Amino acid sequence: MSKKKALGRGLNALLSDSGGHTERLEVDITAPPRPAHTSHTLPEIPIDQIEANPFQPRSHFDEQALEELAASIKVHGVIQPITVRRLAPDKYQLIAGERRFQASKLAGLKTIPAYVRSADDQQMLEMALIENIQRENLNAIEIALSYQRLVTECNLKQEELGERVGKNRATVTNYLRLLKLPPDIQIAVRDNRISMGHARAIINVDTPENQLYIFNRILKEDLSVRKVEELVRQLAGGRNAKKTAEKPLEAATAREISRLQAQLSSHFGTRVVIRSDGKKGDIRIPFLSVEDLNRILDILKIG
């Protein structure tokens, strides 16, 4: 089977057992919580034998949220196992579950329940990205970057990507378009200084200069998404009005140049060509021979 076909198996196939059925962890919510190290259905792997996922798409984790998760793990254990791949008999690499892994270390656990899977680097990347997109509270830019990596590094088309993450193509496209915004605006979306709605409105502005102009007004005036959309329409309307005003002027200039060409051609007895960009240009008076040139010079009273 080729690499591309392996990638096309999808997340469910990669997380399935050898019999082709997806493993499910059933939790009896009526039973008292048990510590993570007493799991009877999955192997408990020493935390110090697990290394971080080099393909982890998220670079920042909220410290307070991690501490809260660690406190919950101390009481209830790790309810949802992490997923790892085996690199050596006593060495594993994290595929999915970075927050649970980090919180378990904060909680002082020595072992953690884990699914052990076989996966190459590209499959690891795909699994980590999709797991995070579906389960983590990523900001819009992190989601957009994850989508972009799935498209470029996992060779997924946008239609395939939408199927993998459970989103329609339009939603995927809207996220990917965020990456075309100026860096300052992307950082503001990442840091929750402006919302996804603000960013989507700004995307429809034609130039980076105008995009940054609207962005700065959002920050200074605390504009709502609706106000931004109205501002975008006003800018578009002003631009269209300017173009409409320019068209009659351009048409009038073209008619005047045509009239002058005809008049000069008649005057010199040869086809005169006038070229202009509206500000500058040139006039060409062709001649067929030296005698013809002398004739034109006589008309100009030169020579």
C-alpha cells in the first residue's frame, strides 16, 4: 500500500484495533473514581518513558487550565487515555493527549494509561492535528495553521480535510483565508484581541493598508462585528464611486486624443499616433523617406 493510501485511511482507521473495530473506553459513572494507575483495560506506561510529540500543533497551553486539570486527575485519575507510539522497548512518543500528559506530570503521576499505536511521521502529524482540532480549545489562527498543515504536509485536499474534521468546505476555507491577513491582525486573533467575526469581515477588504486601517479602528473604538462589516461596505462603496467617477474622465480623454490624432494626421498628411497614460505620453509622426521628412519639417517650419 502506498503512503498516500495509508494517509487516506483516516483517523478512525489509525485508532482502530487489529480487528478493524475502534476501541472504546467505557466508564461507569456510578462507580467511585479510581486512581489512574489502577486501570485494568489499558497498559500503564511510565511517564518518564514518554517523550513529547515533535508534531504538536499547539505551542501554548494555559497554565491555570493545566493546573485545574491536574487537580481533577489527582481525584479522578486519567479518564481518557493518551495515545502513543512505541519507539523502543522502554521508549514511547506521544501522539495525542498533550494536555493530559502535562497535567499528569503536574499531578505527580508515575504512570499513565495509554493506547499504543503504530504510526509513521505523517500519520502522527495527522492524528495529532485532528485530535487537537476536535478536542482542544484552539484559537482561530491555531485552527487555521492546523488546517494548513493538514493540506500541505498530509497532502489532503480541502474536501478531504473537511470530512476528517467534520466541517464543510466553506468553513475550512474561511479559516485558511485568515492566514492571508497581515501578521499584526493574525496575532490579534490568536491573542483574542479581536474575534473570528472581526477577522472574517476584514478579509473582504482589498488591500493590507485598508485592512490595518480597519483593524486599528477596531482596537481604538472597540467596534462590534456589525460595525466593522458596515465600515467595510463603506470603504467598498467609496472605492466603487471613485472608479465610477474615473470612467467618464477616462472616456472623455480617449475621445479627445482620438480627435487630436485625426486633426494632426490631416495636417501632416500622415498617420499621427498619440500615446498617453493620462499624465504624460508621446506623439509619433512617421515619415516614409527623406523627402517626406523634409516635407513634415517644412510644415513645422524647421530646417
